[in-house]
Amino acid sequence: MGSIFISYRRSDSAFESGAIYDRLASHFGKHKVFKDIYAIPLGVDFAEYLDQAVSKCQVLLVIIGRTWLTTTEDDGTRRLGNPNDFVRIEVASALRRNIPVIPLLLYGVVMPKASDLPEELQPLARRNGAQVRPDPDFHQDMNKVIEGIEYYLKPSIRETVEGDHSGNNTPVVRPGKDKTRYEFRGKIYPKNQLVLAVVRQYLQDNPGTNFEALRQVFPDELHRSFGVVAPLAQAKAIRDKTGYKRHLIEDNEVLKTANGVSIAVCNQWGIGSIGNILSIAGVLGYEIKEIKG
């Protein structure tokens, strides 16, 4: 899970939130910034799922545009007044855990008054926020936001490499290569093998799971290019067509569902996508420990 969680309302600030995400990802690295929960598995308590996701961040940004406070449901009631509103759940979870919450105010919007917020969100009114304006002020404003975020994050987001390719000794700051490994059930795994281990464990714990049910627990949106699992025949067809293995297809890596479908787990996991699997694992009650390289 990223160290920075971006909470936003799509109907209010989808475009602006995307620009903010891109700016933060270019500075901190994509693996440090989490913007979207692409899919909540069927049958999972979504409030618990969101709460688990927020619990893993070090700072939460709540992006407040012109309609953040006033957006309504189909029946005309205010969405923020609904205890099941995703934005409300995310912000309340951070406030409850004393995770730093930084409001980012768009288009000159002012901070909501405590009296305009549900009781569990009223502490938000006392959080010091920052204005984020469109160009030509956007990058200047985001520089200030980044400076504020860095105060809360642990060191080693980036590593310093001595010298550059021009032959001088000026320190050059480059993104540090992510060497994180993961401890799960007493074993240490790299990212790809961790995903395989989690899916295998789920099938062992739930032996009646068929292929379609498995894809509901590990939906394709968790890895937009190849999904999490695929029928073995499909995985081999991708390999034969492209010349590259995009799934774990060795005999000892292939899994089988209750309805007899042989499946392969995607092997294309990186720092930008593994957080989705860690979130699912947390909801399933699987404890995974990060081991920094």
C-alpha cells in the first residue's frame, strides 16, 4: 500500500485528482501513492476493506472541490451524510487513527465548517489545508504540498547516488530501486511468488471455490493488463503469441479450482500494483510483513 492515500470524489475532482496523483508519483514513486481501489471483491464488507486500505498509509490527502460537500444521492440526500459513503469512510478512518490528514482545496474552495460535517468528520475542519490552483500555479502549489508530505514520511523514499554520468561528484538523487520482499506464513517471497502464495492459500482455505468465484475475490482490476489469474490455456496462448511469459505456468506453479480449471497467476507485479494484493490479503485476514531490501 502506498504511504500517501488520495481520497477524492470522482464526480467532484476526478481530473484534478489524476493530475495531483501524477505529480506525487513522479516525485515519490508510484509505489508510494495510492489513489484508487479499483474493485472491492464481492461478498467483502466494503467499509472494512476501505478501513484496511487507509490503515496502511502514513498520510491521507482529501481533495475538496466545489461539490465535495454538497454532492447528493439519487434520492436527494447529501452523500456525505450517508455512513456508507466511501469518502466519509476513508477520511473518518484516517482521523480515527490519528493519521495526518491534509485537505487540498481546489478552485478557491474554503474549508468546510465543523457544523457542515458529520460528527466523525468534524475534526477535519481543524486540519490545516493547502490550496491547489490550476496552471500556471499548479506546480508551485504542489511543491508546497510535497514539502508538507515529506515532513510525515519516513526517510529513504529516494536514495542518493554519488556522482553522475558527466564525471563530476555532484550527488544525484534518483528513485531508489524497490527491493522489498514479503514474509507470509513463515516464508519469504518476491512480489510475483507472493501473489501465487496468497492465491494458493486462499484456495486451500476455501476448497469449494470455482474459477469465477476466485476472480471475484481477486478481480482483474487489481492488475489492469493481465488480471490476477487466468485459465492455464489462456496464459500459454499469451506466451505463444508474444514470446513472453506473463503468468507463472510451470507445473509446480499451476493451481486448480474446485470445478477443475487449471489456472496460472500473473507474474507482472511491481511496486505500482502489489499494494492491491496486500490490501486484499489484509481483508482476508492474511498477515504479510514487508522486508525492505
